[in-house]
Amino acid sequence: MLDGLFRPRSIAIIGASANPYSIGHIVIKNLVEYGFQGPIFPINPKASHIRSFRAYKSVLEVPDEIDLVNISIAAKYIPAVMEECGQKGVKFAIVHSAGFKEVGEEGLRREREMVEIAHKYGMRVYGPNCQGVQNSDPDISAYANFTFVPMKPGNISIIAQGGGMGELLKLHLHKVGLGHALYCSYGNECDLTMPEILDYYGQDDGTKLIMMQTETFKDPKAFLEVASRITPHKPILAIKSGRTAEGSIAVSSHTGSLIDQGAMTAAMYKKAGVVAFTDADEMIKAAIAFSQQDPPDGTRIGLITNTGGPGIAAVDEAINQGLSLARWSEAGKERLETSLYAEASTGNPVDVVATAGPDHYFAAVDTLLHEDGTDMVMVFFVTAPFVDLDGIADRIEEAAKSSTKPVVVVIETIDKWAPLIERIRKAGVPVYEFPEDGVRALAAMSRHRALAARPREDPPELSIDHAAAKAIVDRFAGRGEYLPQDEAFALLRAYGIEVPKLARVSSEDELAGAAKAVGFPCVLKVDSKAVIHKSDEGGVALNLTDSGALSAAFRQMQERFDGKDAHYIVQEQKAPGRELILGAMESPGLGSLVIFGLGGIFVEVMKDVAFSVAPLSRPEAQEMMREIQGFPLLEGTRGEEGVDLAALEDLLLRVSRLAADLPGIAEMDLNPVFAYASGVSAVDVRIKIA
Amino acid sequence: MLDGLFRPRSIAIIGASANPYSIGHIVIKNLVEYGFQGPIFPINPKASHIRSFRAYKSVLEVPDEIDLVNISIAAKYIPAVMEECGQKGVKFAIVHSAGFKEVGEEGLRREREMVEIAHKYGMRVYGPNCQGVQNSDPDISAYANFTFVPMKPGNISIIAQGGGMGELLKLHLHKVGLGHALYCSYGNECDLTMPEILDYYGQDDGTKLIMMQTETFKDPKAFLEVASRITPHKPILAIKSGRTAEGSIAVSSHTGSLIDQGAMTAAMYKKAGVVAFTDADEMIKAAIAFSQQDPPDGTRIGLITNTGGPGIAAVDEAINQGLSLARWSEAGKERLETSLYAEASTGNPVDVVATAGPDHYFAAVDTLLHEDGTDMVMVFFVTAPFVDLDGIADRIEEAAKSSTKPVVVVIETIDKWAPLIERIRKAGVPVYEFPEDGVRALAAMSRHRALAARPREDPPELSIDHAAAKAIVDRFAGRGEYLPQDEAFALLRAYGIEVPKLARVSSEDELAGAAKAVGFPCVLKVDSKAVIHKSDEGGVALNLTDSGALSAAFRQMQERFDGKDAHYIVQEQKAPGRELILGAMESPGLGSLVIFGLGGIFVEVMKDVAFSVAPLSRPEAQEMMREIQGFPLLEGTRGEEGVDLAALEDLLLRVSRLAADLPGIAEMDLNPVFAYASGVSAVDVRIKIA
């Protein structure tokens, strides 16, 4: 439990100073300004008091218990202070100070030493190189942070790695009059980890939703586990900074190299049901809606406006966001027709026209909210100078409250009518400035609902021979090499994946036996560590129809790959099918990511590829197939037969399971897989063992 | 010249009323409030005066000349009033009143009558069903509009079709302290057209850039012509409302049906060099940068921040927007190292760290602006509570002014420091709230510069036989039918497009002659109005190697298509190449759009398709090929040879020229075209004549 950190009964400030620009001073000022509900103990070896608080030379001198200390002294003095805190029985230490991991080896060593001391006493360290934490709960009111955005209670909890980004999120809630519940910016994460904090937020009753920003995941697996537990009952909105900085999807023949931190994050968010954003502003605007409204049950939006253009802009954005336009029942249409002006338009958007007054707006909002075919409503109004604006605001509110469906309002106006906006916001209805913003916020809520409602299943039981597979991986472990072809295929076979008949040959006299086992027509492939791109280097001979052709091809290759320690594979020739790529790659700290796409061109040139965290559940495998833009080709499109989706799903499940079960597999690349109207077949595979 | 509209020397208000909620009253109020520099004449048959202005029963009673009238009386009274205005010699009539085209036939008739009367007297009509116009030039100061956003001079001119959207654009400039030069929201466009107004804006010295919103293009060709003339010297920023409402790209086998108003608009914007937006907020934020800074010469951005996260967010967005990260020279790096704190990071972003003061910020901005490898700079700062913020603002300004490269600032702060933001804005440096906003604004300027710098060439001279082509089109004109295959190929041939050898046959005894002319292997195709999807219906036989196979195929098809008035084409069998689709389609009011993409799957499933306005110039054809995501396949990618880009370019030029020269061609669909390492070949074509 992190109560000592987020609900401290007492706080000591180590590095408290009379200098108003020092962190120690600012933290005390913030704690006082926002009325921290416990005692504050400045620690300073020289001062008798800081502000009006009696100062102590050391925590050991403090007469009462201390839950939390905020430390902002130079890094080199921290170990000694940590010892004292430990002896004192302090529960949590927030270390604001920099000079740790972020400065290199020396700092990392210092960080470890600090944590070691803390753990000796059962104390936990938060940070270092961080801003701090806040809890706006009036029973606590802890602004244990040296930043400047005013604190006020709210139901959004914020967890940010970077202080600047965390502050940005807090700031823009503040700008629309919203506060937050818990807040933290956790810096270096040397001891207390982000997933632990997230877990705490998940259990916090005052937290309706969580908004988060990360730069790197120290423990992706723990994050995935915690986030997956939270999202079914509490939305998590997240942005990952550095999606492109680490390198966007590299275009390469090798599917393995397609993975980067951006792809890993997206796959984790998907699996965990996190609502992902790429724009902080958009995430904040969505959080505002989540904070005040409940998510819609579907994707059908009803739009109301008193001027045409913004209504059209809302339609454009709704379609962009994957929402659909609601349609009204006959009764609904009739009510709109009888309640609105004759020149009003009663389609979607409903255009109540600029002269519409309070009753017109009420009728429109109320009608739409009570339509079964409407899941959410956005109301736009430009403050026309000839109508009763306060009345409109009141009646929109009134109608909005009569339903649990979410309603957002977009108001086009100048400062003069700012009180109108505040009035609606205070009534719990989010107000935006652009129609696109309102639509995006509703769409984000709809996305969350869809994610939370997904079937959550465990990966299915599969008939596999784990021991056989493990034996192969173990045999090659530690070499960092690709498996010989026959071993790679054997590994797949052990996991119930159908593979072509094949035989390994090293000399010409083995050809006859191999051909007999495999049959004609067959394929001859080179198998050598020195040959990476077999096809390009003349190491694949297709469609060999008899033993003469096979021998000729063999002799040619032997000559070509002389001195390359080459073996050869005689393999059943499979009929060509729809080409697919399936793969998996180790993702450090997480496990394995599964990769799926149509053939090379689609993956490499069109970047049409899906990533998921292994192992896959059945719904996840189904979702993954549908995620690529080329899915209609798999389903079958005009004039072209589809492929065996059930077989493909099974293949995805088995590949993902294999990658997850055997962490020794660093990369796995089934390329190509041929998919047929009935069945699928992996005709080539590369597997690298770590 | 539209001086009478935008620089009126006198204005009469027809429908002036003492009712403060009437349009006539509000227009007078607005004209007075913003100090219109000419006389105002209220026209009201009953009142002796409106506000303090003497009223007249009719414009004919006004003793002085009238340049402009604002009419807000009921539609049915307008014809009589128009007559009087004409007799009086009024130059422009703004008709605010509704009840015209937008209400149907009756209204359209009324609209035409009104324009007819006006034209009899050489008067022009603006609107109807519109807001009005504004000119903030202090010599004019005309707020001839009934809306509410305060007017102040600026260098952005706004042209909007919809009043609500126009007002939104104006409003958000106002919110950051910017005004506008000219403003208009033009409504029904019954007489005076948007391109005429745009042309006027283009010539207006007080207009540095134009921001526009449209819903429908009444005269796309005129818009294209005018916009193309303006953009080389004055940026046009544009948003089209209703991009998806009219139907997004329909997925269909028929490339023709891929065109919609959204695609047409995008193609026009591209050809004209207009900077296109899909988000009004983003366009406004870009306009703010255009208004105060000059566009960058390239795409290399330099970033400065005092906290990590927002710097990373800026990098992500820069890469998203197609910008690249600038690199510093050794000298630059050295200057950064010596001027900044030791813990600062001198890469890109430069992190000056939170404790950085005015001199640090100055050194960073000044260094980056003087780097040859930097085209633009974005400066982020969170208002840390321990530094001299005013000093930082002043020094950023000072550095920004030392260079013509664009600089934008992003400030993370609370209301308390709002004066800081105002101060920087007043100095002509745009300030945003999110790093993404700053980057997008700079990227939009960079896009404009690239568009303005494109080589502008006329479509090249091509060796064509226009007469032969025209003869074919004329022969089939008016039937709304597809050309017979041989005629369609002949049409292509007339425009210098290489087509396969082919011969049309109707009976078996013509086969031998056809085969002799075409040679073996050949293809037999059915040609019948009743057979739309030849391949799907068994109407294509490929790879016929001798006369026996040809005869057999012929007999089979004859049986299959019995009674379908079928003819047949014997055609040279072409070697398969990279499959492409080229097409053209009539775009009403504009001419023809050219369509280009890889084969069917890429167009229909992957939606990877480019549109351009015909005819193409050589640079436009080159740009169009590069526009599709699949271009690497044409250029050649790992292991695959590229295609003959010069031949493809020539084909695009000829197809576009053919479509443009012969408006009788409603649809043209070369599908597939085979592209080879040398040459291209259109192996099937469908052409519909209007």
C-alpha cells in the first residue's frame, strides 16, 4: 500500500531552506498554501525555523512519527540522510534531487546504494530526479511537489514519467476548472515503480479515470498486468512520448526488425484495453469528458447545431473517428418537426437555426437523448446576439441530466460570454471550443467502452509437445544463431503447426532417399549460416519435377555454396496461396510480440502490419487478423476467394504460444505462409535462438 | 474591382430597424462601434431615424451616392428594392436575407430574378443568405456584418462560405490578440463568386495570407485558376467542410467511382499550391504563425526546451509532420556547451534545463538560428518558479528578431503569467500551449514554402493526333456508353499511347486473319455492353498459343455470350509486368481528374491512389507517381527491379492530356497497365463517352 506516500500523516522536508527559490522551500510553501492536514517538519542543520515552522537538524530529532520525507539536498549527502530516515521509521522518501541514473554509471551506483539503505529499513524510495506527488483529497491535501499549477479536488488521477508533461496535463485540466485526485511525476523509478503506483490508483475510490504519460517502460510486463486489471472498471488514457524518436518502423526484409518501442507500447495498450493517444491536448480534452460523463454504449452520435458549417465539421470528424451518424425514429422526427422552427433541419445534424431559443434546444437535446438509436450527443451553439443564451444553457443542462448518455457542448463565443461556459461546465457538462474537439472526446469514450467490453479470454488450450520444442531450443541455446531449417520446422511441428514434408541432405547420395520421403514436385533450398537471403543468392530451386532436375539443382548449389558449410533441404512443393508473414520477436521486459501481415510488399512498402503481445487469446487472434488494412483480401473480395480464417487463427495462436512458452526464441519469421481456401502452410521459416 | 464592397465610401441599410435584435439594427451598431469612415443611411419606410441617423424611405431619397447596401428585409420585397438600388447607382448589394436557393425552386427563381435586376443596372449582388463583409483598414473600418467578434486590424484575410465557420476562424484569431484584414462569409454565391473575392484578396496589399473555408465549389475551375495565381506570392490556407459527408472514397472495381468532392478538392489544392487542412483549430494556429513569421526555407527544425517530455513530444510530432531534426555544426555545439549549464543537453532538442535563465535561452535560440542547417526553431519553456521569466521572454524575442528564420514559442504556464505570453505575442512571436501545436504551425509554413517553390510548368507539347481522337469521341457522343474495345484502343493510340496489336472479330471465319495480324500467343476477349466484368464472366482467354486454342476459346465464348450482341477482340498477349491502374474521370465544373495507383488490390483494398487535375505538367506527373505509398515498388526495392518511370510519366501525361482535351470522355480506365523495366503497356481499357 502506498498510503504513506499519497496519504501521509506527516511530512518532513529534508533540504528545507529559507531561500524562496529552493525546492525545499517551495514544497513547504505548496503544502501550506493547500492546507496539508498533517504536521510539517523542516529539516535543516543550521536554521532554527523555516517560514514559521520549527526546524530540526535531523529527522531523528523530530519528536513525532514521519510518514514521508521530501529530499532535495545534493545527491552525495543523501545516503547519510537515508540512514537516519530509516532509523526514524520513515515510510516513503521522495527524492527530488538529480545526479543519479540520468548522469551515468556513478549516478546509477549512487541510486542503488540509496535504495539498498532504504530497503534495509523497509522504506521505499520515490524518484529520484522527480517532481513529487499530490493528493487533493481534503482529508489529506498534500501538495508534496515543487510545481505551480493550483491544486483542487477532482476525479482524474495523473501519473507521468516526465515532470514537464505531467504538469502540462494538470495545467490544462486547471484551465477548464477541473482538478485532479492523485498526481505524481515519478522520474527515475529507482525503487517504487510506475505499475505499483498505477495499481494504487486503480484501487483508489476517488479516482474515476487515470491519465498517464510515459517515456520508457521499466517493467512492461508489470504494467500490462496491472493495466489489464484496471481497464474493465476504470478507463486509462495514455500517451507514450518518444514514439518516433526510438526509430519508427524500420523497413526491412526482416520482420523482426519491424519492432520498436512504439509498436511494443501500442501492442500493450491494445491488450490492456488502454485508450491510446498521440496528442496530449486531445487526451486532456477526452479526460474532461470521461471525468464528467459516462461512456456511451455504442458509436452512434447525434449532432445538434444552430449554424451549418460547424455541424458539417462535426460530421467529418465523427466519420474520421469511426463513429456513425445516429438516425431518429419516426416519433423522434415528428417531435423535432413540431418543436423546432419550420426552417430547422431535422436530419443529423439537427440544425435548430440561429434564432433557436431555450425551448428549441431543450426539445432537440431531449429528443435525441431519448432515441434508442443514439448513443451520445454533441450540441454546438454560436452565441447569436438575438437569443436568450442563459436560457439555452440552462435547458441544455436540464436535458443532459435526464439521461445517462454522454452529452458534450461546443460553444463559439467571445470572452464576454465566458460565464455561460463556466455555468455549463459547473453543471458537469464538458464544453469545448471546436466541434472536432467535442466529437473526438466522445469518440475516445466510445473507444474505451468498446475496449472494456471486449471478451477477455485466456489463451486457449492447444495440443502441443512442449518437451520436444524445449529440447530443440535448449540444444541451441546460447549460440545466438538461426536454427537449421529442419530443426526450425521441427519446432513448429512440435507446436502443432502443419509444415511441408522435408528432408535434410548433405551429399548427393542422400538425394534419392530425400526425394522418396518428400515426393515430386519438390523444392531444394540451401541451409547455411553464411547465406541470409536464400532466394536472392540462388539458394532456392522451385518446382523440381524429377530426380534429374533435383540432382542438377543440387550440383549447381553445391558449386555455388562451396566452402560455406552448407546443407540442403529437400522440401515438398506447395501450391502457391495468398502470401502472409507471421512472426514473433522477443520484446525485452515484456515477453514476445507477434507480428502479422500480408506478404513482403504489404509489410515492407505499405507498412500494413499488426503487432500483439504473445500469447494470444482467441479473440485477440481474431482481432489481429482484422487489424490489417488488407483484411478484405483474407475475407475474400470481389472475384477473389478468401482464405481459411479458422486455420489462420489457429496458426496465430500456435505461433504466439510457441514464442511465449519458449523465451529462448529471439526471433521467429514464418515467411511466406501460404493461405488457401482450406488450410495454411508455412513454406519457409527462420528462427533465431538467443 | 470589389472596392465598392470592401472599401465602400457610403453604406445604406435596407431593413434598418429600431429593434436591437434585428439584423439591420445590429449592422448599424457594428458599423458605428468600429467607426465606419463613411456616412450610414438607414432605409426604413416608416421611421424618421434609427439610432441617431436620419432615416430615408428609399435609397432614392438619399441625397448622396451609395456604394453599398446591406439588405435584411424579407425576400419577397427585395426585387422592388433592387430596382431602386439600381436606379440609385448602388454598386454592391449584400443580401443577408434567407429564403432563396437554400429553400428550393421558388427561392432559386427569386434569386435569379434579383440578380437579373441588379445586372440591368451594373450592380453586383453578394449573398444572399450570408453574414456580410468586413474591412479593418482604419481608412475604411467597415463592419458590414451582423456578428459579434470584435474587429481589429491584422494581415490575415478570411473568406468563408459558412457564417458559423467564418466566425470561428475570426474568433480564434481574436483570442490570441490578432485581427484580420478583409473578412467575408459569402453564403449562396448567387452572383459575386468566391473566386472573384479570392482574386481581390490576392491583390490586396494589406493581406499577407488568406484563410478560407468552403463547403461546395460553385466554379472549381475559376477557383483553381485564381488560387494558382495567388499562392506563389501569398499563402492560402484552406479547409473543406464536408469531406466525408459526400461519401468517402467508395471501394469499387471501377476506378471512376473513386472520385468524390473530397478527392476533387484535394487535387485542386495540390495543383493550386494551397496549404490544405482537415482541422480548423490547426489551420488557425498555422495562420497565426504565417501572420507573424516568414516561412522556413526547408524542413529542418531546431528544438529548445527546459524540460524533457515536451521536447520529446515535439520530436514525435516533427517526424509525423515530415520535418527533420536539424544538426548543429561543431562551432554551434561548442557555443551551446560553453553558454549553457553543464547538465544541459546540446543535442536536438537542446535541453537548457529548468534552471536556465535569460542568457541561456538567448544563447540557445541565437545559436540555432545562426546554424546553416537549421530552417526554423521552436522554443518551449515551462515557467519554472525560480527563474527570471520576463528576462527569458525578452531575450528569446531579441534572438528571434536577429534572423528571418521562423521562431515559435510554446509556454506551459498558468493565468498568472498571461502577461508574459501577451508580451511575446505583441513582439510578433507566436505563442502556443502545446509543443505539438508549435511544430504543426512551423510544418504548415514549411509545406507552403515547398508548394510555392515547386516548378510550375505548362503541360508539355506531345505528339498527338487530336483530330483522329476527336472523330472517335464525336462518333459516339451522346450515347452515354462505353466505346467498343477496338475504338477505345484506337483513341489511346491517337494520343501516342502504345497499345497491344489487336483485331476485332465477329465470326469464326475472321479468326485466321486476326491471328495473322496479331500473332501468337494471343488473348481472346469478349466485347459487349452486356458484359461488364469480362474476366469474372469467362470473357477473357489468355495465352492462346495456336489457332486451335484460339478457335476453341472463340467457340466457347460464342456459346457463353449468345444473345448478348457480343463481338470479340483478338489481342497480342503481353508479358506480365507490374500491374498499374491509370484512369480519368470527368469532374463537373473542373474538367477531368486523373487517377493513378498500383493494381486493383492496392487501389480497392489498400486505398493507395493518387488524384490530380488534368492535364498534368511534367513535374505534376512525377509528383503523382511519388504520391502513392507503393512508389518504392515502382522505383525498385530489395530484390525487385523497378519499372520504366520515364515511360510511365509519359503515359500519365498522355492520358491526362486526352481527358482534358476531349471533355466528351466521361470515364477512362486503363486497367491493368503492365509496367516493365523498359516500357509500359495498357492491356485493357474502358472508356465511357458522355
